[in-house]
Amino acid sequence: MPGQRPDETGPVGERRVRRPAVPPPTRQRPATPPPPVQHRTEQIDLSAGFPPVRHETSQIDLSGGLPGGLPIPPRRPRQGRRLGIDVGSVRVGVAISDPTGTLASPLETVRRARDESDLDHIAALVVEHEVTEVIVGEPRHLSGASGASAKEARAYSRALAGRIGPVPVHLVDERLSTVTAASSLRANGLDSRQQRPVIDQAAAVVILQAYLDAQRERS
């Protein structure tokens, strides 16, 4: 028909809808990469081998406290049961502490044996009660000098230490431990005859309790 544009009419006289043209996609410019970071390096001459390594330490005096006036925290006593040993020529008294290492109690009396089976038995007690330390009394004279009994106690402690591995064995001064034990048993109504089966355990209790008290005072 005259006056009409071909693109505005369709077949059978329908009007075409004119759609806007879709613009072509725009290309985005790639982002500019950051400049490379340069790390300064130095050339080391290793033709003569590596330079010697020096380990230098300095001693710090903490007698007046930690730097900045901070106090040194007190050392906490080690947790775990302790075993006390009173070494005699015929019998060995054994005492044990509670798990907190506060109170000593009698455990048993072990008879000495030539085949050293008494040492094996005490080593088994260490394992059974999960003992963390063994305390052996070292009998001394009132003057502080060592005699044959002290020598025997030291030899016994060395032999026991060889059987219990990493569990430490400590020797402590036990002057008058047997006298103190006998006085305590007598105060509880036991005469000398009744004391005989338990006097070694009681002496071991005195040795162990003195050690526990000293450790608690230090902490």
C-alpha cells in the first residue's frame, strides 16, 4: 500500500512491532597487574664452605625476681605417691603416702634376702602403687657422721634405683627416726614386744613424713 514502509507491515496486513536494536557487547579492559615485589638478595661466597655457626648464651640473674619486677612463682610439689624405706640389717620397713604427697602411712615390712628378692618386691610395690619417688633413710650419728649403717643404706638405694628405672631415689637424714617411731608407738599403748612387727614400718613413716613436710615448706 502506498505510504507504508515494508518493515512496518507483515503478511496479511499485520503491523510489525519495531524492536530496539541490541547494542553489541563491550569488551572490558583487563585489570592492570600489580608491580612485581622485589626482594633484595645478597650473594654469599660459599667456595670456602659454610661460615661457622655460633651459639651464644648469656646468664640471667633471677635472684631478685623476673625482669620487670615479676615474682618467681613457687615450685609446685610433684603429685603422686611416695614410698619411704627404712633399711635394716634384717628387715626393711616400707611406708607410702597419699596421692597428693601429704600424709605418710605404714605399708609393710619386708625381710632382707640374700638373693635380693626383697629389692624385687619393693620394685613391684613401686609399679603397683604408681610411685613417683622413693625416699630411703640414711642413718647418721648425732654428730652427722656416717657409719656402717649409712653405707649399707646407700648401697641399698643404689641397688633399688637400678630396678625401678626412671623413678628417682632420694637419700635423707634419718637420725633418731627409730627412736621417734618407738616413742609414738609407746604413746599408742604398744610395748616393746608389740612394737617389734611394726617398728620398721613406723620408722619408715617418720622418714617419709619428714620428707613430705620439708617439700611442702619449700613450695
